[in-house]
Amino acid sequence: MLSIDAGDSRALWRIYTKDGNFNWPHFHSDPTDPNSLVSKLDYGSGPYYLLVNKRNRIEGIYEDLDKLITAIRFR
């Protein structure tokens, strides 16, 4: 699992990820850059969570952590 945010403030994102003590990687992506991950996925500005399998394939994109957890429980 990883999370992606494309919000305007990279500084707030850094504070959030530093203080959150999360066990998964977090990325900040610039939605105005056509080569950014957010632009390539075309899923809005986030934040959202990607569920990635062992073969590094995206199995799901979720806009909130509770939905991702529910999806994992059903697997």
C-alpha cells in the first residue's frame, strides 16, 4: 500500500506524513506536471491510496483509508 497526495502545500504534506507515524510510503505528486504519477493515473488531486500486489500491479485505488481496509478484508 502507498498513499499519494497532490495538494497545494508540500509543507503541510510533510508535517502530516512526519507526525502520522505511518507504516507505508507516502508520495506528493504535482498534478500540473504531465509526467507525474497523479497525472498518469488521472484520478484527481487525492489524497488517495493505492493497493499494489506482489507483482507491483495496482489492484485498487481508494480515496479513503477505511475503503482500502474494507477491500483488504474482502480479499
